[in-house]
Amino acid sequence: MAGSSGWDALVEQLDRGADFQYGLAKFISFQDPEACARVRAIPKSKITEHSNPEFKIEVIDEKHEFYLSFALDIVSRIREAREAGRKFVGIFPVGPVPQFAMAAAMINQMRLSMDHCHILAMDEYADKDGNTAPAGWEGSFQRAMARNFFLRVDADLRPPLEQVHFPTTDKLASYGKMIEDLGGADVVYGGVGWCGHIAFWEAHLAEELGADLEGF
């Protein structure tokens, strides 16, 4: 058949395999290929094993179970703070969002007032000049949190709006002090980014600051 020799040659090439050397993108500051290879080779069965006793890892395979666990953690901390007669201070990422709807449903079912809650969002979009997006913009994190969490909570159970904060242009400079004045955060939820950061602790920050958390 016409052209079959070309396909045969391709099959041979595919079966033979080939070596291909590639490096990490230049904009990623961590460039140790051996360390990256070592981490990629860790099997899932070993991912929770490490030498730091203060760092706990739990693997939740099923997506719904993960979001449910996330929601239960949020609600249990809010309830424990209320029962103890103290304020709850939480720092929240905007994504992912499925856990927020679950948490709101639990709060409504339990008739759990959030008037003791102080919620600080981890981030918000900004333009090239550092001006943060308004809440009305369709991509705004303020909009996403309102739609996916706060407005799903019954009106009489929501925290006062003045106790919900985003790192907007007018607040950013005082955001850290705001958290300090509240007595620090009870919990900080964060995500793992595609390039390996945890809650925006980027690799270059570790290189610059080392273990100096106060400096960070």
C-alpha cells in the first residue's frame, strides 16, 4: 500500500524510543534537576513519610471527600471558637470553591451564627499598576467568595460585612497589622501551585529568606 513504508518507519521509531533532554523553565528560580527528579519519583504510598514531626500530610483521593473534609474543618473551627466565647480569625484562599457551598449549608442547618468571625481573603486580582479589581468585576475574588460562600449563608447568620476583608489597594499596606490586631489567625488555608508553591511561598522567597519566617 502506498505510503505504508513511512508508517512502518514511524512505528519502528516509536518502538525504539528516544532520549530527550529538557530543563526547567528559566522563570522558575529552583533549577536543581536531581532534586526535582527525586521528588517526582516519590510514590503516593510514601508521600506522607518525611522527617519533620510538625508537618502532617494526609492524602484524600476522592474529590467529594476532600471538599467535605475541608468544609467540616471550616465549620468545626467556627463552632469551637463560638462555644469558647472567642472570635474566629481565618485566612482563606478563593480557590477551590466547592467546600464553601458545603460549609454554608452546614452553617445554615446548625443555625451557627458567624458574628464572631473575621475572614481575611488571601488574594485578589490587580492590574499592572497594583489597582485591585472591584467586587463587581466577574473575575473578582470578592465576587467569587460572596457568591460561593457568604451569600449562601442565611442573612441572619452571616458575619458583619466589616469583618470580611480582601487585600484591596486601600487595605494592602495595613493587612498584616490588621491580622496582628486581631490576635493572629486561628487557621490559614492555602493551596499548592503548579510550580510547587504552598500558599504563595515561592521558591525564590525560600532562597532569599531561608527559615526566617519573621522576615517573610
